Amino acid sequence: IPVPSLNLHNNTQPEMKSTEDFLASEMSKLSVQERSKALDDVHCVGEELKETPEMIEASLAEFDRVLRERNAAIYNLAASQSRLYVEDPNFRLRFLRANEHNVKQSVNQMIGFLSQKEKYFGRDKIARDITLDDLDEEDIALLLS
């Protein structure tokens, strides 16, 4: 497969300058706090989540309650395959932390995650970690590209 080359000669420099000028102009319209947040987002930096054992316990209890209320078929299927996997606090904390302990978003994300695992890896693999052995040659080639 031919790899396209980047043309970084003088003809793209005016375009890049124009883009940089536009970005600088838009950033200057933001408040200091908004600009700082935007730069943190760009660089994947942010405030550290301050968790306490009580916060974790409360979030996990609420997670379980919302999940039971939701009664999602994909979750029920995964639980029937491996309750240990889907009820593992460390597994659930991944979603809670990714969503800053917003329980409803976390439950939705976990259900979406299980649905995507079913779609791409099959029903029999939703309640376990995916490993390299689960990938075919095309998947591995894509990962290595």
C-alpha cells in the first residue's frame, strides 16, 4: 500500500500560518480559565480526581442500583457468563473514573462497551478481557500499521 507523503513545502506554510492565526484569535477570546481548560484538554491534562474510600463505596453502590434499574439485556448476558467479571469493582471503577464518578454516564458507557465487544468479538467474549489470541491476522496487521 503506497504511503502518501506530506508536502510541507512553501505552498502549505501560508495555510498553516492562517490556521495558527485563526486559532490564536479564537483562543484570545476565551477567559484565562477557559483557555487553561482548553489547553489542558488538548494535552490530556486536568485536575486529579480526588477520591475517598467513602466516595468509591457510594459510587459503586449507586452504580449497582442504576445498573439493576436499567436491566440492560447485554449486561444480563455478560453477568450470566461471568458475574465475577462484570461485578469486579476495579472493572466498574474504570468507567466511574473516566466519567468523574457520574454514575449514569458510567453505567451507559459500560453497557456501550459490552455492546461493542459483542459486535466486534462475539457474544461469547463479552464477559472477559480481549487478548491478542482473539484477533485475526487482519486485526493484528491493523494494530501494527
